Amino acid sequence: MVSEHAAQVLVASNRGPVSYTRRDDGTLDSKRGGGGLVSGLSAVDDKLWVCAALSDGDREAVRRGVSEPGVRMLDIDAAVHADAYNGIANSVLWFVHHMIYQTPVEPVFDAEFRRQWASYEAYNQAFAQALAEEAGEGAAVLVQDYHLSLVPGILRELRPDLRIGHFSHTPWAPVDYFRLLPDDIGEQLLKGILGADRAAFLTRRWADAFIGCCTEILGGTGRTRIGVHGLGADAEFLRRRSREADVDERMEILREQVGADRRTIVRVDRTELSKNIVRGLHAYRALLEERPEWRERVVHIAFAYPSRQDLAVYRDYTAEVQRVADGINAEYGTAGWTPVLLHVDDDFARSLAAYRLADVALVNPIRDGMNLVAKEVPVVSDQGCALVLSREAGAYEELGEDALVVNPYDVSATAAALHEALTMEPGERSARSKRLADAATALPPQQWFLDQLDALRS
Ligand code: F6P
């Protein structure tokens, strides 16, 4: 049944714009999140965001009927959600699209995988059902990411009147790698997305890979249109927010930790395997080893914020990052110099402070849908920064000309690029940084979202 307050624009994503935690006195504390979709959607009226309850606090909020205007949180059975999110989305689909399986031993698609897949279907079904209830006649529904690949197909059956879009925030795997998935599952995923009127991606490369999979496996993309929308950094927000007092305070603390007259190499990531943090640290170690003139003269500020810690593989990677950073500090550190400043407690104001201090930004993912850090640092950095950028990040398509581009597996080449970045002549560095900032902000989040809406409705 269609709700009487039916919305005209709906967004569906696993993680929503708000989360709840239970305070000791039993009341609920709500926290609003950020990101491209949150700013993008702020430009639109008459909207509803459908998302999943992710924690006990969220589930409690749903049970008590606590909600933010314009948000519907779905209390999907916790075990079903865990199978779909941890089991399928983050252990299988994330690994396929980022091509990070250790293929001689994994993946293994067995009875346990099939059990989790049934949960992924049920979770997608719950989203489609809620969207079918909430959408007004002919409404636009924008479904986000690999968590919800089956939603467009199911929703199309339930509500043929809707305009349905699907947006992938990740890379898309080339067909030979996508074929690691069992044949019926690969087909189901592609057909699910092709239930949309329009399937969109962050870069041409990922869109072409999707078309390649559809062509090889299904014979084509059918009636679904394919689009590309390269989300940019939100210059206005970043410039204002990075000048606030809490950021200034953190800059003072970081300056003290770095020490006077030292250069900085900055990275900020969720600690997640595709980000390639460990190889980045090895490259920094190689720089100190092969170019001893940098010892005592540079500090690597590495913020690696824990992510998806329910999964052992992500916990192990987090521990490895810590181990390698500690090893560099033990090997090269002196009484007055800590070569790696690794922070793992998530603090947005401190990330912005690091952006402002950056002489060099290191962004070296194995594969990445876009990577907004690469776009944000040049916008915020006080004195203009050099960017060492992986050619496998989506951002490479827009920033490749003015970045120092690296193969993310090549530790020696990354070390050489760090040296080149640190020694770049100031005039060239600031000219490149300015061009990087211009390219990075060409498509601000609100425009990015409105473009998708227009294209879906046209
Ligand atoms: O890159 C895909 C993505 O879903 C992003 O949109 C999001 O920032 C990130 O992964 C976060 O993942 P999670 O919700 O698992 O923490």
C-alpha cells in the first residue's frame, strides 16, 4: 500500500544520514553524518531517505518510533543484516569490485555463502518493499551501491510507474574478475541493477566495466541507460569548516608533534584493505632508507580510522598497519623525532588540520571508486600540496595531469614519487595544487545529485 505522505524523491542506502546511541540514562543520542549524498540531497524538497538500522541504538530508535524528519530506518533482523552487510556486501562484493581476493585460496563459494546470499536477498527485498510503500506516483528513487544491487529489479516489479536509478560508489570489476562469482549470482546482480532506468558510476572506467560484464554475460544492458557522475569535493563547506576554532586547536597540537622545520606527508583513510596503507608505509620506510637526508626532516601523518571491525580480515589489516608503523618508529625514530604519527581515533576536525598542514598528500589505493581525500587536501591545504596519487583511484581521471601518478603495487616508485613531491619547487607545487583544487571541485555534491535526478527524469 502506498503511504498517504508519499515522497517524490527517495534515496535508499545501507548507511543512513543519522545514527543513534543509547545513553546510560536510557535516552537516545542522535548523530548526523556527512558525505556527498547528505549535502547532495539538501538541495531537494519532498524527499525521503530509506536506510538500515545498523546498531542496537538504531534498532531501539525504530522500536520507540524515534526518527528524523525525512528518514525511514528499517529494522531488518540483526542476523539477516549481518549476513547481508558483513557476509555478502563487505566480504564478497567489496572484494570482487576492488579485486583484493588472495585468489589461490579464496573466494570459496559454499553452503555458508548460499545461506548468506539468501539473507542478502531478504535484505534487498525489505528495502524494495519499503520504497514501494513510500514512493509517490511516478517518483524518482535513487538506490545506492553494492549493498542494494537487487533492489531496482524487485522494485520495478512492485512499482512499474517509478523512475529508478542505481548509483555505484565503488569501482566495477572487469568481466574476467567478476566471473569469480558463481554464474547465477553474477547474473542476478547484473539483472538486479538493470531493473533501473539508469545505472550510474563515478568514472567512465567503472561504467565501461559494467557494460562489459552485461555484454559478455547477458548480451547487453537492455533498456537501462548508463551514466557517469564524478562526485567532487564540497569547496564551500571544506573552506569554511577547516577555518573553525577546533581545527586551529588541532593544528597547534599537530605542529607540536611534527616539530619545527619539518615537512609533512599526510594520508587519511578508513582502515580498509583496498586503501593500501601498508604499502604506503613501506614506501615511506624506503624513502627514509634510500634518502637518509629526509631523516629528522619529514613526518608521515597517517590517520587510519577503523572500519568494519566485525570482520577478522579488516581487524587483521588494522593490526598490520599499527605493526608496520611501530616498526618504522622503532627503527628510525630518535629522541626528538617520531617518523610516523599514526592516529586511529576518528576525528574530522583533526583530519582537516592535517589537510591544512600537508606538504604532500599520499593517496595510493589498490582500487577506489573515487577517493575524496585526493580531492579535499588540495582545496584545504594552506600552502598548496603535492599529490602522490594511485592510477587506480577514480580521482585519477580528473586529477592525473597535476598529480604524481603511481602504480600502487610499486613501493619503490611510490618512494621516488614521495621524494619528488617533497622536493618540488614551491612555485610549481602551488600552481599544480591550485589546478588540482579547481578540478576537484568542478562538480560539487548538490550539482552531482541534481544532475542524476535530471538525467533520471528526462
Ligand atoms: O565506497 C563505498 C561506500 O559505501 C561509501 O559510500 C562509504 O563511504 C563507504 O563505503 C563506507 O562503508 P561502510 O558503510 O561499510 O562503513
